[in-house]
Amino acid sequence: MSFNNQNQLDEKPEKTGKNSLFSFLNPFHEKIENDELLVFTENFASLVKDNMSIVGSLETLSTKIKDKKLKEIVTTSIPEVKAGVPLHICFRKHIEVFGNTYCDLIELGEDSGRIEIVLERLSNLLGQNIELKNDLENTFSYASEVTIFAFCEIVFLMAFVVPPFSKLFGRVQKPYITELVIKLGFWFQDNVFNIFGVIIAIFLILYVIKLTKIGKYILDYLKLKIPIFGELIKKYYFIVYSRNFVTSFNSGINLVSSMRLSTELVNNLFLKKKFEKVSDCINDGMPIAESFRYNKFLSKKSMCIIENGEESGYIDGMFTELANLYEKESLNKDKKIMLMVRPVYFVIMSLICGTVVFAMILPLLSVIKALFLK
């Protein structure tokens, strides 16, 4: 395969990631190489480095792989490789598992006779991407779980605690705030199933919308507008893009092809279109810095790094610097979110629960006061 042939790259099928139910709730959800593929690649690199043949390495690995699908792929590839079929051809039959970048780099390693170096670079890339994704995904999951738990607590309090408790007051005159809380309590009690039904319906509608290209584009755009998390999403995908670019570029793939291969790992359709426009601009002869500036993609600080790297010819270095910078900023923000979520949750729940308790106690205080006056 010639990596200078842009038409071949353009003809590759577009991957939009897994469509698992409710995956749109997680901005960091995407089709990304799992831990099993990482372990496979690391072990493959280690065996080839020890001068074991590709066939021998695959036979050894096939007995150790736990993932059924990956084990089947490796097992069925062994006789094909023995018959002289290149390894990248075997892997391309399962492009949904390996991805175009993985297969293209394997092909490059086979053609150059440096497959052990390519495998080592791939394992480093997979490990970095998985680690970063897990960190950010855990942060979002934690914030989401706390929000859902708080919502369920409020519904339970209003629907199953307030109405029974309010019956103790009988016809006693109640303050306005108590009347309001009691009315809300009975409303929640009457509509508790409707509330969760509407929420489930919204999730299903969003899921169906996400299955369409324009729907996914709109939802991906809206994800970037989520306070705090929107910026994390953008930085995350740029880190993945940059690291993949550096790996491809250092392996001998030309600039534009490396960028187009890197774009495939961006599962946010809105950002993906942005990266594609950058690649098209560079392919048309526009400088790298000018291409990113034209598409309004990066901050002024990031643009300075790109300009300096382009002027010095240290292109892979500038993308590495940007990836490290964004990772540091993302992880710092990640820690702040983890520290902020719990106090914010306690403050909100304390205010809500405190208001309900205060509203329920007020009538009792009036009754006690009246008894003492008698």
C-alpha cells in the first residue's frame, strides 16, 4: 500500500464507534482498543524482539489470549500467515477490532522488516490512550452516578416520605412553605412512574437520534457544550489524535496520511469533521499552523507551539508537547472535579432535605406552642 495515495485513505469506511445503549450519556465512550488488545500487542512485540518468527509468536499468543473474538482471529490467521498471506491482510478482515491505523502500521513494519519497532510503538500508544480514557471516563461516571443518586433520593423523599408524614397534621393550619412541600410531595407520589417513564423515553429517543449521522453530529456538538466536561472532551480527542499522529509519522507515514489515520480515532463526529478540514487544508498546501487557525480549533497558546514546531521542522515534537500539555491540564481538571463533586452534592442535598424537614417541623412547632399556651 502507498501511503501517498490519498484516494485509498478516502475510500476507507468511516467508523462511528459502538452503538451500545445509553452510550451517548458518556462523552468519552468510543470504540477504542481494549486491554486485551494492548496485552496482545505488548506480548507480540516482546516475542518478535526475541527473534521469534511471526507465525511462532502467533501460535504462542493464541494459547494465552482470553478474549474469545481476538483468540479466534489469531487462531484463524496462523494458517493464512503460514501460507504466505501478510499479517496486515489477515488483520484487515477484522478492521472493527484493530482499526485502519493498527493495520497500516503492521503493514509498514512488515514492508520495512521492523515490525518489532512498530509493535512496540503501537503498544505504547494503546497503553497511553487507554489510561487517559479510563481516568476521564471514571471522572464523568462518578459525577453522573452522584447526580443520578441525588435525583433518586429527592424523588424518594418527596414521593414516599412527605405524603405519609403530612397526614399527621390533619386540619392544622400549615405555613405556606409546608403547604407547598406537601403539594409537591403528592405530585411526586402521583407521577413517580411518569417521571421515570419520561426519562427512559428521552434516553431512547436520544439513542435512536444518535444512530443517524446528522443526529450523532448534533449530539456530539452538544457534548462539547457541557460545562467543564466539554473542554475535557475536546482535549481528550486532541491528545488521542496527537499521539496517534506521532506514532504514524515516526513510523514513516507522510504528514497528511498520518493526520487522516489519526482522525479515524476521533469518535466525536463534530471534532472529526474539524480534523478532516485541517488535513484537507494541509493537503492543499496550507501550513499546519494556518490550517488549525483557519478551522478555529486550538487556543493561542497551542497555536504558538505549533508555529514554533513547524518553523523548526520538529513536527512530531510539537504534537508530543501539545499532547503532554493537554493531558496535564485534563488530569488537573479531573482531580478538581473529583474534589468538587462530593461537596457540591452534600450542599445541594442538605439544602433540599433541610428545607423539607423545616417545612414538616413548622406545623408541629405550632401545635406544641398551642399546647403549652393552654
